[in-house]
Amino acid sequence: MLGRTYAGQAARRPDMGRASMVRHDGRRAALAFLIVSLLMTLVTPLHAQGSKEPGKDRPLNLVALGDSLTAGYGLPAAAAFPLQLEAALKARGHAVTVANAGVSGDTATGGLDRVDWSVPDGTDGVILELGANDMLRGTDPAVTEKALDAIVARLKARGIPVLLAGMRAAPNLGTDYGKRFDAIYPRLAERYGLILYPFFLDGVAGDRSLTLPDGLHPTKDGVATIVAGILPRVEEFLTRLRKGP
């Protein structure tokens, strides 16, 4: 009788076995989904962090902090150093932007006064070109060096590396002044482990065909000469930035 009862129940519920299997398979599927979801929550943040690293599918943001030589005095905006440099780097396959933070007439001390707002958060590196106006005014090299040192130190404290573009004193300022001024940039580069481009106006200074009528500021072709000269150092700088600290 008991056998007939169970047989009757089974006869009345022919899908009982399939329902049990469905519930079992459903539990397995839910468990598998839970495991996959857990793994995704662990992997996704790591992937997201990796995508923020320099060189991981995003452009590097540079700021050119300088004076009129950076600003592009007497030139159209597109002919200024930052944009010509950016174009040259992109032509060589680098994902990079170069912001123009040049101010005509600025000294090293003036650059120090504005460095915090001229170099915004999110900047990956700074090309520092200051000191030419100090030299033209005969400013004590110790004052110039102190200001440049403070700029580099302040940027370093923010985790922003610096490529230092050097300047050289004009011969008419005398041998003693020239030695003291010219020593600023190699000394700072050694002190902070910076990449140094020794003379920003290399190939341009003294060439009237590459300067404006004032004999000081580069023409568009003069800027192109500067870019061609500094480009290897900037590429070295980009490599250092992509490697990270």
C-alpha cells in the first residue's frame, strides 16, 4: 500500500524529479555567479589603478613654466615653444600635452611667486625655463639660484618632476658674473637629480636669422630650432615619467 501511495504521488507529480534537478542546478549557477562577481570586484579596482599609471593609455600632461622665451613673445600662439614642442612629440608617437605657463618679463622669483597656480594638480611634469631676465638685469646669481631651488623643491613636494632648461650669461656681463650664473643650472640638476638641457637658446643665440629684430627672442624658425635641440631630453624626461617614481 505504501508502495502504491508513493507510486500514486509520483504518478500525480511526474515533474518532481526535474524540479529537484532544476533547484540543484540553480544553486550551482548562483554559486558560480557569486564567485565570478567576487573575482570581478577584486580584479576591476586593480585594472582601474593600472590604467591611471603614466604610460597606460593616457596622455602625459606637461607644463612649460618660463618667461617670454616660453610664452612666445612676438609670435602667434601656435608658434610658441609649448605648442611646437607638443606637435613634435606627437609626431614621434608620444601621447602628451604641453601647457604654456610662460609670462613675458618673468624672473625666477616671479616664477616662484606663481608656481602653485601656474602648475595645476594633475600635472605629470614641468619644463622649467627661467633666469634669462635675471641675467639681463644683472641680478645676483645667488638670488636666482635660491628662487629656482625653491620652485624645484615645491614641485618635488607635490610629486611633480622637473626638466631644467638652463641659461647662460651674456659675455658683456663679465667673466666672474658669467661663471657664477652659468653654474646655477648644473648645480641644481645635480642637487635634485634633474634632467638638464644646458642652454635653452642653443643654436639660436647670436643668429640674427633666427631671432626677432630685438636680437633676443626667437622667431618661429628659432623656436623650431630650440625644439629640435631639446627634443631628445624631453623624450628622456617622458620615459622617466612613464616609469614612475
